[in-house]
Amino acid sequence: MLNDLIKKHIDGISDYTEVRSQINSNNRISIISGNLVGNSRVTSGGVCARVYKNGVYGFSSMGEYSDESIKSVINAARDNALFLDRRVNKNKLPLMETPTAFYKDTADFIDVPQKILLDYAKELDDYIVNKYPDLSSRGVIVSSDCIEKLLHVTTGSFSHSLSPRSCIYVSMSAEASDGSNIELFEAMNCGKGFFTQIFSTPSELYEKIDNLYEKLMSKKEGVFSEAGVCDCIIDSSISGMIAHEAVGHTVEADLVLSGSVAATNLGNKIASDKITIIDYAHTAFGKEVPLPVYVDDEGTVCEDAVLIKNGILKGYMNNKETAMHFGVKPCGNARAFGFSDEPLIRMRNTAILPGTDKLEDMIASIDNGYYLTKTQNGQADTTGEFMFGITMGYEIKNGKLGRAIRDTTISGVAFETLKTVDMLSDEISWASSGYCGKKQPMPVSDGGPAVKCKINIGGR
């Protein structure tokens, strides 16, 4: 854990100042069709300071952590703030006061040897090739990362957090009868923890690998979807992506101030009564969320941010500055990825809340439509318009699941699509394997239930 060298340097500073030291580590093994194509172990760290002055921030960072570097970045950030203040002349009020935060992680850093990751990946790859030699290609990626942060703010807030995350990614491809290449990809057992805390033996994933292969074989014999707007059930991984990409980004306050679709919809009905979306801080449904955040990188105590409640747009995600602009309390959404990054307004664990319906009843309610279960990529903009790639799904005919479908896309405008929701399953699942790419990467999780709605689906 990082030693606290900061406190003695920040005591007595009059201007609002944040000083953060940080270490990011990432260990990764990549095996493609039996060949080791990636074996990396990367660590970066340093210290940064940010000073607020009359509506502007001065920022400075240095790639070392010592008494000298802390002094240097504080002085440089102060000088930068004074320089900008003289030239920009915003003359804004001091930042709003927020409750003093204190959080100290009790966990210890676990340095997992690279050989453990490599041996695990090799055993998984051996299992796949020996059991399924008919595959045209296969891939196994083992990833384990950790972000450690030590933060002091002149308001008195303090945080020392350790955020490890580990995941295994498996991909398979096979040749279909028409000569095309059919692929499937799945992130397995991803979540908070060092690798040895989440994974023990490769055999624990054999059942999931077998299920992935069965889905690939059904997809190999699959059909193309019929293009057009139709009744669909989107599974949790897709509903979570809609919550994050197509809704969440539109209600980040910096993007709201830039003119996102949410700017003129606060208090308006933008979704079905059944839709509630919350950006959770650290706890949901009585459990810790996949990637909890207790204190953000401005020293704000993290609380849940209610975005949509019963179809009504209720609020935005803020940092201290935008919260002051909108006259609301910040919920702790200011996050920085690396020591040389300034905090941005970011999501944490964003989810559509579950409903009361059973998935089998949702399927039975559709005469002609699709059950879409996997997505691997997608994009959305600040209008709420989205397009996601669908890599696994099934026909629904007369209330029953039919044939698997080939890769396709879904598209629409989030606020319009969510108005068509008439059923939500009673279970929620989370996905926590990815990064959000808003200017700087950031580990996030998203989740949701299965959602029945009308959506535009692509064809051949």
C-alpha cells in the first residue's frame, strides 16, 4: 500500500487543493490458437495536484512519488490556476461545501506471479483444443488489474482505496456450412478481486466453456434476422449497455452542459413507467456492487445517483462544479483513471432496476420476434441514438424460442425505445469486464434485467 507522504504538504494550504498519488497495474496473458501472443506486466504511478481558483483549475502531475515531487506538483498546479484565473477571469464563487469524506481500504495488495496467469491460460487452452478440435480458432485472455489511490483534499477529505479486478475472456470461431466464419466471445467470472481471490483451478470454467461451444454450434446453423422494428427481449448484458452508453452518457452533467438530449428533458417522461435507472456507488440490492467506489477523486462521499425513476428523468451525474451550477448535491461521480489524469464526470455501476416478470412469460408473450442475449460492441451519442452489435440471439415464434440467429445489429433512440418497454424480468445481472472510453479509460460495470421492448433490428 502507498505510504502517506501527502498530508504534511497539504496542511495549511488556503486554496482548494486536491493531491492524489496513484499506482495502476495491469497483468495480461493472451493465447490465440495455442500461440502465446501477449505476456505483459505494466505498472505506472505518480502524484498529481489540482487547485481551484475562481472557476478555473490548475493541474500538474509527476511520474514519481516523493516529498520533492509532491511539493513540485502543488506549486505548479497553484501557478497554473493563478495563470488561468488572470486570463480567463471567470470570477466564480468557491466550490460548494460537501461533507468531509474518510475511507481507508483494509485490503492488502497481492502481487500474483505472471506464471500463475500463464499456467491458468495454457490449461484452459489445452482443454478447449482437446475437447473441441473442430474449432477454426480459439482465444484465451487472462487479465488482472488494480488501481490504488491515496487522496487528500484541503476540505479534510481523505481516501485510500485499492481496486483490483480480474477477468478471463474466451473466444471461439468455427466455419459454417456456407463458408463464413462464426464467432462467439465471453467474459467469464469477472469482478472485484485479485486473480487468486477469484480463480482457483481452470476446471471451474469448463462448464462455461462447454456452454459457449454449444451456443457457437447453434449459431453456426443459425439464420439471419428479418430487418425491421419488432418485439424483442434484450438480455441483461444488452440492457446494461443501453443504460450506460445510450442513457448514462447523456446525463453526465458536463455533456448536459454541452447540449445532450437530457439538457431539455429534466423532469420529463422519457421512458416507460417500468424503467428506473440508477448509477450505484458501492451497494445495490443488499450487496456490494461489482466495482464499488466509496469516495471519488474530488473527495466527495459517494452516493447513488438516481437518473430515471418510473420513466421520469430525475437527475444528472455531477462533479462539485456542475453540482454547484445545477444547485444539487454531488453524488461522487468525479473519477480519474491515471495519476496524470484530471477527474472527469464518470459512471460507476449503472443499472436498469429489475421488474416482476418471469423470463419465460416474457418469451411466451411474443408471437414473432427475437430474444437477444449477447453484444460485443456498440456506440451511442449525446442524442441518445445508439447502434449495438448482436453476437447471439434466437427467434421467438408463437411464444417459444426458435433457431439461433447470425450476427446482426440493433439501433434506435434510447428515450424512444425505453418508452416501449412493457415487461422486465425479476432478476438482474452485472457485467464488469470492460472500460468506458470517455477521454480516458475507466473500469465500470453495468447491469439490468431482461427487457421486452420494440427495437429496430438489422437483417442480412
